[in-house]
Amino acid sequence: MKNAAVRKPVNRGFVTSMVLLGVVVIYVLVTQLMLIPQKAQLKDLTREVQAIFQAQSALTDEQLDALKSGEALAARQKEVENSLSPLFDPDSGYIAASASNLLSELNSQAQGDLRIRDQQLARIKKEKVDISQDTAKADVQYEYVVDGSFYSYMEDGLVEVEDGRQTVTLSLTFKKVDGEWKIYRISSLYRDSYDSVQKAQMAS
């Protein structure tokens, strides 16, 4: 008569660990899936800000001449504030400052420190959205093809750039207001013109 097969003792600790790990993985997966619609909303808000920014960047000579007075710039500031207002948390207190941020290049162009004649979006280099309960942050890098005059520290003046590649970085913070995502502030907006200016100098 054959001996009965000896059963190995079950490592209950290992089994318990695997079950807990599975629960954690499922929880993380479900949580991330639930965040997808919210991240889409935040990306839509970011694109609306980008569109407002682009509208202030590449202007015709006539448009720029019409904005060289303090009164005209103040009126444009108010227009941008009105465009941002529906997107913002009404209690943020940063609408005016955010509008000024979006208009910073326009002010530079009016003062002759910069000239963007044409700007075309080439691609989105980076788009990161992080959500933490009722607050969120978006960091986006846009690569543009530009024609214009940009300041060079080496030349201590403006140099001409054609088909230059530049990266514009936009960072936003958000707050959920009555269950709806709203912009709290534009944390930063800046253009990295170093590469295109350097290439323009090398080609000259």
C-alpha cells in the first residue's frame, strides 16, 4: 500500500501578503481610472489658458501699434481678466495677477524688448497633471515654431530668428469649487528662447 502524499504546510503569512498586495493594486487601479475624467477637465482648462496666451503673442504691426498706450494696455488687461473669470475660483484673488502674467510678453513687445511675428504650436513636449483631493496642479511644456526678434545677452540686443524652436512652460494650480474644478492661479509662464537665439547667431 502506497503512502499518502505528504502535504506541505501552507505559508499563511505569504498568502495574506499576496491578498493584501492584490487589494492595494486593485484600489490604486480603480482610483486612477476614476481620476481620468477629472484630469481631462483640468487639461481642458489648461488649453483654454493656452489659447488666451497665444492670442496675446503674435500680433500684426497694426495691432501692436494700437496697444502701445497705457490706456490700451489697461483695456486689454481687463479683456483678459474677463476671459479668465469664468475659469477661475471666484475667491482665488489671483485673476488680475494671472492676466498680467499672460500679458507679460505683450508688454515686452509694446516696449520693443521682444517681437513675435509668427508662432505655431509644434507639439506638447510635456503634460503632467497631479490631483490631491480637492486641489490639483498642471505642468505643461509647449514647443512652438517662431519668427521674430528676441533678446540676446551675447549681442546685448535683439537678434532675428526664423523658424526657431522655443519652449513655453505653463504651470497652473486648481481648486475644486462646489464639485467643479476651477483655476486657482497661474503659477508660472515663461518662454525659453535660448536655443533659437543661439542658432540664429550661429547662422548669421
